[in-house]
Amino acid sequence: MSDKRVNQRRKTILNMTFVYLINAYHFVGFLLPHPVRELFFSILLKSKGRGTSIDNKVYFKFPWLVKLGNGVSINRGVEFYPDYFSKAGITIEDKVRIAPNVRIHASGHDLNDPTLDRHVGAEVRIKKGAWIGAAAIILPGVVIGENSVVGAGAVVTKDVPDNAIVAGNPAKHIKSRGIS
């Protein structure tokens, strides 16, 4: 067997093992009472600020690459996908509100690789006071500006300026919020 096939086989086995373990960790986490689950996430995440609330059924692929600020609210079904290979993390600053079923991806596959085996990643940052609407998808390398709003179901492919409201697929600037 060629070295490339052996490496691919090893990668597959390691990935399957990791997926099994991460699902076991989430299953146990879902069974824990809220205060214990919060402590559990405080240990596993890179950082978790004070007053941050994580609802049930929130999924962190590589929790040690996720930073949460103070007063962050994460609703049920939110999924975080930082990139293990490039160490591209996800940073959520203070007082961000994330609605149910949002997906945040700092990881993807190199579209120029014919096998799509090569991972690429870029940090995702959501700045203070932003609100991410239900079922929005945020892609690698995106920065969501301070006090911005991402509409429900939006697919955010590029940076969002401060105080902006964006919506759609791909997300487009709708208007600016009247705040300072």
C-alpha cells in the first residue's frame, strides 16, 4: 500500500475515533444539569466569559479553539466548527446573541485540491453586541462588526461592517442600524 493511502487510512481512523469521542462528550454534556454543563464547557473551551449562557444541544467540534466573551447567549442547536489543522479558531466577543441553529465555520476544504482532502481555515470573529439570527451560516475568515445584525437564514461569506444589518444568501447589506 502506498504512503498516501496509509496516511489517508490513518487520518480516517483518527477522525472516526475523534468523532466517536466528541459525540460521547456531547451526549454526556446534554444529560448534565445546566450549572454543571456550564462548568463542563468552562473547562473545555479556550475561554468562557462570565455571564455567558450555553443552551442545550450546542456542538463544539474542537472546543479548545473557541473563545467566548462575557454575557454571550448561545441558543439551542448552534454548531461551532473551528479548523484543527490550521488552528483557525472562533472568537465571540462580549454580549453577542446567537439564535437557534446557527452554524459558524472556520474550517473548510481546499477547492483546488482534486481530492478535497486538504483542509483550509481562517478565524471567524463576531464582535461585541452583534446578533446572529436563526439558522444563519457564517463562513471561514468572516468578521461580524460590532452591534451588527445577521438576518435569519443568511449565509455570510464576507465581512460585515459595524452597525450593519445583513440578510440573504449570500448576505447583503440591507441598512445600517441607527445607533452609535
